[in-house]
Amino acid sequence: MTFFEHLQSSTRNDRAQLLDAPIIAAAMAGQVNRQHYLTFLERAFHHVKHTVPLLMACGARLSDEQEWLRTAVAHYVEEEIGHHEWILSDIAAAGGDAEAVRSSVPDIDTEILVAYAYDTVMRKNPVGFFGMVYVLEGTSVTLATVAAQALRSALELPANAFTYLSSHGSLDVEHIGDFEALVNRLERSADRRAVERSAQVVYSLYGNVLRGITTRLRHEHRRQGRPGDRATGGIGAALARELSKKRASLVLTGRNVAQLDALAAELRVDCPMSPSWLPILATRVLRENSWRM
């Protein structure tokens, strides 16, 4: 068994846990809204912009005996430079504020992921950074192109809003082949252990980044809910979430159509197996039935 095959086997459960994130199934089914996608892109920007600095730091800390690996790192730098700008372009094309994202502070989940990568390179074994490369590129190969197609259809956004996902789906197919050849050349057991451990941790941390997308939006919806709303208010939304988990068919009513649509989208992400959600404006219901009052 090659080391790459061992790496695939030893991280199988970690990979399955990441792929179990609700946002992935929802994206593949086209059951996400534009805000979900923009939040994903914002989080992607805040870790992708560190890829080249991390690769450069990794190359600088390799020993003379690892010169062959430094050459590979230099190739990765050439391939990865500027990709964070693609994400900002996608954000603008999807109707988001790219410059606000550029100057924003990352969410905690993404910041922890990036901090772990720097800690691996600067304090531990720099070769361990390739564990992160394995997770992110492997995930792209599995999901990116298909997700881009599903999202474009569901969100009705232009093709230039999916540059990052579409390009990485195809680019990373080639990269993962290069990665396999690279890690199979690692001879020192300490280097192999560092890559394996890093991959296991990054699967968990990147899973948190993806799960945090729905968590963040759920919290924002709760803060924005008004006492007069039914489904979009705190109690009504909480009740809708609990009933949805029990696979109940729901009629969501409230005064704010945007919040109703957002709650319906959230329920599709968190409970994709629930039968149905039907958002209805409460003011419309009252107006159409006022003769009964």
C-alpha cells in the first residue's frame, strides 16, 4: 500500500463526517439561497487568501534534503496565486459586496482553520501543511464542479458568479494526481505522520467552516425576527424548526416575505427530508379573509 492509499484509508471517517455537513447535501439538491452561497464565498476568501503565504512559509522551512519538495511548493505557488481574487469577482457577480468582504474580519471557524495551518508550518513540521492541501483539493474534486452546476441552476446567477468553484473542480483533478505522486515520495515517517495528522484535523476544522454557514444565518434570522411575525419570530421560528425535524408539513406565516423565504431555505438545508414548507405572508392572509372577522 502506498502512503497516498494509506492516507485515504486512515482519513475515511473524517472525510465522511465533513461530507455529512447539511449545507453540502442542500447545495447538491439546489436547496440553498443566495445568502448561503455568498457566506460560503466569504469564508472561502478568508482561507484561500492564505494559501500562497502558507506555501511560501512551508518552502522556506524545508531542509536542504527536501529541495525536491521545495520545487513542488514553488509549482503550487504559481498555480494558486491570485485565486482569492477570483472569489471576490464571484461575490460581485452574485450581487455581494466584494470590497466589504476584502476588508472584513473572518468568522471564528475559518480563523481557527487558518491558525492551525500556520501553527503546523511554523511550529510543527512544515510538511504537515500538505494534509490541508489533501483535504481542500480532495473536497474540490469531489464536489466543486457538480455543486457549481446545481447552484447556478437553483440560484439563477450568471456563469461568472461560479469561477472559483468551476475552475477548482477541474484544476484540482490534476492537482490531486500531482499530490499523490508527491506524498508517495515522502520517506521519513515523521513527515508522513505530520501529513496524516494534519489531514484528520483539517477535515474536522473545515467541516466546522461549512456547518457554520447555516448556523450563522440562523442566528441572523433570529436577531432580525420581529415580535409580530409568526413563523419568522423567535418562538414561531423555533417551533417551525422542531416540527420540521419531525418531518411535518408546514405553512409558514409572517409579515416579512424575505424572512419567510430565508426561514424556508434554512429548513430545507437543515432538514432536507421534511415533506414541504409553504411560506405565506400574514398580511396577505388577513386581507383576503377580513370579511370573516
